[in-house]
Amino acid sequence: MWLIVYYRPVGLFSLKAGAATSTGAKTVFLPTPFAVRTAILDASIRTLGVETAPDVFQILKAVTIAALPPEHVVVTNLFTKVRKPRRPEAQSLEPMQPSISFREYAYLKGDLGLAFQGEGAVLDRLDVLLPQINYFGKRGSFFQLVALPKRSTELPEGFVVLRGIFVNGTHLTWQAMTPCKLGLIQMLDDWGPDLTFEKLNVYTDDSIRLGRDRVRESVILPYSLARSSRSFSYYKRM
């Protein structure tokens, strides 16, 4: 059984790709599975209390996520002035120094569809939490719920299961569940097999390890480049 919900972007979307740096931050085109799962967990903590978080975490870890990407994506490229910490030996003069950074912001036209596969009791929990979400990933990337979630026995046409090639050192795992199409490959983060709630909790000293607690999968998104210039790239869903 699938639980289907649609969100409408109401602002520019920005979520750094996993391999991005603080000075060179390219954005992905839609919320990653890591961002979606964490947003639902956050909604559970805010609305039902922190004591519900461990149980909801276990539910979310087993859920399969699919997405219907927005029909149009326009990515703007720009350089912006920022301030960053000086090297330790120079901080006695002034702790911060001026610099520039590369940033990307995506304008999404069309609704974002999200689908969650699980048992009935699991979907009942998500039914309550999905309407509580108003942003994904970076704060300010606001989304508005279009309608209450609905259930379906089949995944609607156009949805892409957000799983793909996962590389950990020299080990490669293929987890794709959607027939491969031509499109654009993006690295999307997801919760890893060893991730625990204690590691995800920012109030503990446990750290998240890349490749075990946080994994990056190469997912094919059904987009083609329609037009581009020095300052923007326009992608259209195929």
C-alpha cells in the first residue's frame, strides 16, 4: 500500500548536495530521502512529543519513499559575499574574514508528489504527521500541503522510487526499484543501515558516519536540460 501526498513549493528551494562544500554549494532538485524522513521525525517531536521519536524513527527507517518531481526546475547560479572564520593563528586580530561563495537556488514550478510504502499501521502514523510539514531541507525552503494524503494500491505513473546505486568504499550496491529511463543523475542522501536515533539526535555526542549512517545514492531523475545561460539552467520533466 502506498500513501500519496502532494506539496506545492511557495519559495525558492535550496538543499546542498552531499558532496558540496561551504564555499561551493550546488543544490539538488528536490528533497532527499534523508531530508524527508528527518522532516517527518521533526513533525512527530513538535506535535506529539519527543517521547514518540524513537518509535517513529524505526517506522521511518523501514519506509520506501518515491517522488513525482515538479514539472519545471530553474536553477539560478550566483556568487555571494559571506564571512567565514579565519585560521586559528589569525583569529586574535579578527575572528571572521570576508570571502565569496557559490550558491544555487531552484525555482520549482509544479507540485511535488511524495509516496510512502508500508503497512496499514505505519501509514496511519504518517497520515497524522505529513500535514504538519511546511519545509524540507534548508529552512526557508517552504512547501504547502495541497490536499490530505490518500492511499493507493499502486504507485501512480511518473513517480520515481528514490533508490539507486550506493557506493561504500569498493563495495557497490544497486537498489533501483524503478525501470531506468533517460534522465539526470543526482546524488541523494538517505538514512543508512547503521543509523540510530541517538546518532540523529543533535543533543548527543554520537556522530553520523558517511557510508554507514548516512548513504549517498545515485538516483536517475526524469529531467532534461531545456535551456541554459551563464546565470541559470532550465530543466523540464520528461
